[in-house]
Amino acid sequence: MSRPLLSDAFGHHVWATIRVFDACLALEPAPLDTNVPGTYGSIIDTLRHLVGADCGYLSSLNGGRTSEIEEDQLDLPALRAHMEANGPEWAAIVAQDLDPEADVVRHRDDGTDSHAPLGIRLAQVLHHGTDHRSQICTALTSLGIEPPEIDVWDFADQAGRLTVTPATT
């Protein structure tokens, strides 16, 4: 049986975000307030924004099965739990027969609606997650903390999706 084309991309998205959370859960509260110029905000604010947006994207794509969250009210373990719960929801979405041109409407709190093709929405989810995970890893590095290995090759290796054949001599 073949896998959906985007299953690895969204599997990585969730896995990498959870790895970043696990690295941050080990921190005392003060480092979580670290803000590096050129990034979204503090580590905690960026984590909250990342998960809040992810839930919002999912809600727009799965008919509201995933609730949008009040991310400012949640601590790291609760945010991590939401991200972990998003994994099966993303897997269900990418397992569908997707039309990249399907118009997806997002209703915003200010009463506006944004329209974009499904292909653009999915690309945004992956870009958004990658961008903010990178910012958090930069902040961790600025604190002298080794960030977790979260690139796609690390995901592939851990998931058993990478094979290296030794050189023959």
C-alpha cells in the first residue's frame, strides 16, 4: 500500500515540533522568556504562537474537529499535548484525495474571511512550523543550549525511512 505524498512532510512537522517542546520542557522559566532579535518573540511566545496557529490551520481544514486554542493561557505540557494530538489529524487530512485548487476559507475573529487554495494552506503550515522552530533553536543556541536535531534526515532516520548502503570496494 502506498503512503500519501505528504505524510512524511506532515509527520516531520509534528515530530520536529514535539522535539523542540521536549528540549524546552527541561528549561527553567527564565530562559523561556529569551528573545533574540529578528525572531517572532520569546521562546514561550513563539511556542504558543506555533501551536495556536497549527490548531487554527487544522480547524480550517477539518471542519472544526480541532478546536482553536487560547494559547496564551496554556503551559508547555498543555501546548505539547495539543501538538501531539494534531499529528493524527494532519495524517487524516493528507490521506484524503486532495484537490490543491480547492478554495479553503478561514473565518477570522475580526469578521473577515481569507480564501486560499488548499495547496497554499498546506504549504503555509509547513513553512510556518519550520520558520518558528528555527527561531526557537536560534534562541536556544544563544543561551548556550544545544538545540535538538530536527531536520528531515533526522526524522527519516528515526522513522526508519532512510537507508544508507555502504560503499563497495
